[in-house]
Amino acid sequence: MSEPVTVHLEFTPNPNSLKFVVNRTLVEKGAANFTRPDAAQKSPLAAKLFTVPGVEAVMLGTQFVTITKSTEGDWDTLAEKVPATLEEHLNAGLRVLDEDYVQETAPVGTHSEVEKRIREVLDTDIRPAVAMDGGDIIFNKFEDGIVYLEMHGACNSCMHSTATLKMGVETRLKDAVPEVKEVVQI
């Protein structure tokens, strides 16, 4: 029998998001982001988390869940009910995602050499760092020297996201891929 599920809370730079780290793999790669309850139909876990009063968004990472609080939400309620919901669901062996869940991906793009280098830097350097803060960054497209990115989880509504994007992500991408002139959030 496997060990019981444990959940511990981590704060994120976003004052409206908390990260709940679990001792189980939830998503094999990347993240599954749900910004509305009706979008969580293919995730029994996310759907259950949306029933907790005050949950506005749910992002499932490899071994964590980022919860974004609605304006009516109460952190004490969330800090109590989210871990309990996670433990109950995971200890029961219930699915995190339906078998037919398809991770939302960015437009395919051209798969040019520049795009491949951008994706590689994002996947190896940037996304793991952003995940530590309870977020995710998804490549959308590269056009005329501009990289278009989507921010998810704690990064989506964080007041620090512009600074992270410009000073961190843009600087790193420009250093690694000289063709990059600017990074823009969509």
C-alpha cells in the first residue's frame, strides 16, 4: 500500500494564489489550467476543487495545485478545505484528469529553428522556475522578432508578472536566441 497523500502549502508571489504541493504526480508534463468550473469537465479533481467556496481558478502542475482566490474567497476557508479535498480525492485513488483529456496547447506555429530554440529555453530554463512559484508559461507564437506567451496559474494575475516577463523571461530568451527582440503576454 502506498503512503498517504500529504499536502503542504506554499505562498506564491501572487497575493491571490496559493500553491499546494502534494506527494503524488498529478500531471505528467506541463500543467492543466482551468479558469472556470465548466472548463474543468475533463478533470474530476479540478471540478471538485471548484466546489470549494472562493476558488476562482485551478492549475494542476506535476506535483502541485495552484488555487487562485476569487474576491469573495476567504484564505482560511481555502487553506482548510483545499488540502482536505486533495487528500480525500487522491487517497481514494480517483482520477486527476480523464483519460481523454487533451492538454491545451498553443498553435502549432512554423516549427522553425528559432521557434525550436525558444521552446527549448522555455521548457528547460523558464517553465521549471515559474512552476516553483505556482505558475506556468505557454509559448503561443513567434512573429517578427516578438515571442507571444500565455501566463497561467499564479502568474496569470500576479502584479509581478510584467517584471518577470520583461526582466526574467525576455532577458533570458534574448541571450539564448538573438532573433528575439521582445516578449509579450497575451
